[in-house]
Amino acid sequence: MDKTALIAETGRCVACGLCLPHCPTYRKTQSEADSPRGRILMTQAVAQGVLPANERYAEHMDLCLTCRACESVCPNQVNYGKVADEARAMIRGTQPMPRMLRLATWLFERPRLMRFGGGLLRLAHKFGLKHGPQVSQQYRWQDSYPAESAQGEVALFLGCVTNAIDAETLASAIYVLNRLGYTVHVPSSQGCCGGLHRQAGDRTGAEALEANNQAAFSRYGDLPILSVASGCGARLAEYLPKRAQDINVFLSQAQGWDRAKVQPLPAKVVVQEPCTLRNALDAKGSQQVVLKRIPSLEVVALPGNAQCCGGAGSYVLTQPEMANRLRDDKIIAYQTIESDYLVTANIGCAMHLASGFNRAGEAVQIMHPVVLLARQMGFTGEI
Ligand code: SF4
Ligand code: SF4
């Protein structure tokens, strides 16, 4: 989006204020500058050269989670996500990228190094380390996982954080898809989705990662590209729009369930709905549809799902105070329900919530819905 398009997009905001009560940061600070309307009007003024892209502007834009709750209720369909991306790119033109973000973007460009780091962390946990995210078993991916029956074919997006610390979810997805009759292709040249770079305002870095994935998946024609992290999926949908799909959405509409054997699970699961699934991918409730495939499982939505949990990509690094305040709301909401599992379709939310429960001294089993489903279908770690 160039400056003229940005001014036109921000000009579509009629300042009605309907989005304000849905904005988590506005709810916490009660400041117009931390509201969608305030941010859109400031961005318009910066794009027009009326205001400078200075530190104060950056402060209010950086506090935005890009949760897009505002976008989903806007009667004029202002594309806030794109406005925020452009605003951050403008800020990078005048303000250097914070050191923490520089390090994170550098790391995300090196998925092998992230996987190596994940392996080290797993080893350290085995030797008694109590801190840091739990790391699942890692896998050496094959190019293809053929299904016995021929229901169809899909390509799988690995995602750098998921592949480094939660490969169990990826293996579970392959297992379930194979059982339903879908052959799964895993292009080895794929890399980071570029979401963190966009969020950091690094347009050039994001475009390079996007081009890499477009080339990696072009080998598979028009096959759907499935993502098990809704944060990555939302970004992929921006540049592979006809093909990118969240695994929950795909499984909700998949064929082959008649031949799948799913064991009953007499338990209760609470569903946290990531903003990227709800607002960016417009797939509200898709996790519940997938979980309903498990007989005897009681599926309950986490109260307050419309509000972001604070685990919004690099937000946990740059805005830890607000990220923790929003997470506290989730912990309190979860404590009102007795349950066996908490599921979420986004690795960022899972890690952020897990660290919050850890700090609160609560042992909560947090996982992706497809992990629970795969277990009930007989997955024991081997694909
Ligand atoms: S709801 Fe839409 S039009 Fe109304 S203030 Fe918010 S962004 Fe602007
Ligand atoms: S994206 Fe989320 S935090 Fe940012 S302005 Fe919109 S509702 Fe508020």
C-alpha cells in the first residue's frame, strides 16, 4: 500500500467510535490515542505530513496488538490490519528498530538455528531446567506423507516457532490428514511466514520471506496450504490468499471422517480463540467443530474469547506489561471453569498462556486441538 492508498484507507474511517469498546488497549488505558479511531486518525495525519512519525506516535502504535477486533466490528470495513502494517513501516523510516525486535527478526530468518535452539532447550529440560517453553519431540520431515486412500492432497506450512518447539502439533496434523485420506507434502525450502517482520515494520525483510514461501509452495500447483498456527496462517492468507487455510477450517470441511476411528474422551476442554483465527481468518468456532469429532468430549469456549490474550507475536517482547495484563484476564476466566485441557490454535497464544499459568503455579495442559484429536485417533508420536 503506498501513501496515497494509505490516506484513502484511513479516510474511510468515519470516526463513529463503534470499534472503541472492542479494543483491548482502549479498554485498559481509556485513552483515545490507544484506540483504533485514534490510531487511524494519527496515521492519516502522519501520512499527510501533518504530524511527524515521532516517538509518541510510535508509542501508541506499538501498544496496538494488531488483534483486528476493531476491523471485525467496523461498519465501514476499514482495513485496520493493513493500516497498522503501513504505520509501522513509516515509523521504521524515522525510528530505529528496538534491539529486541532486531534480534527476533534475525533469528526468524534462520529456522534451522531456531530448531537447534529448540533441541537444546528440550535437552536442558531433561536435565532439570524449569524455565522456558516446553519443547516437544522434533522430527526430520519427509517431502511427502502419502495416505493409503486418495481423498486428496495438501501442503503443510511448518512455521519456524512451531517447528522448533511444538513439532508434535505438525506430526499430529499429518497423522490426522493421512487417516482421513489426504497425502501431505512438506516443502523443505519453506521458511518463516514474515509476520514478525511485518509487525516490526521491516517491509523488505517480510517481502523476501513471502517470496521464498511463494516459490516453495508453487511446486504444488493449487493445493491448499495448511497452517497449524493461526498467526502464521493469517499472514500466509495475505500473500497466498486462494490457498492458505487454517488446519481447523480444513478439518471442519474435510471428507473421510466416516472411515476415521476416533476414541471417546470423557473429559472437558476449554477453547481459547486466537484473534488471528477469529478476526483475521474469519474462522470463529472452527476449533470447536474439530473437537466435536471426539465422542464424549465436553467442549466449552473460554469466556472473553473476543479479547486478545496479549500473546500477539513480538508484543510479548516489546509490551510485556500490557501483554501480562491481558493474559491475567484469561487466567481469571479459566479459573472460573473446571476442565482437563485448554486448547488454542496459535503457538504464540499457547506459549504466552503457558508462561502465565506457570507463574501462577497452575498446572494446565495446553495444546493444539489437532493434538487432542490425533491422540484419540491413535497417534503415539510416530508418523
Ligand atoms: S468502527 Fe470503523 S469507521 Fe468507526 S471509528 Fe472504528 S475504524 Fe472508524
Ligand atoms: S488491532 Fe486490536 S489493539 Fe489495535 S486498535 Fe484494533 S482492536 Fe485495538
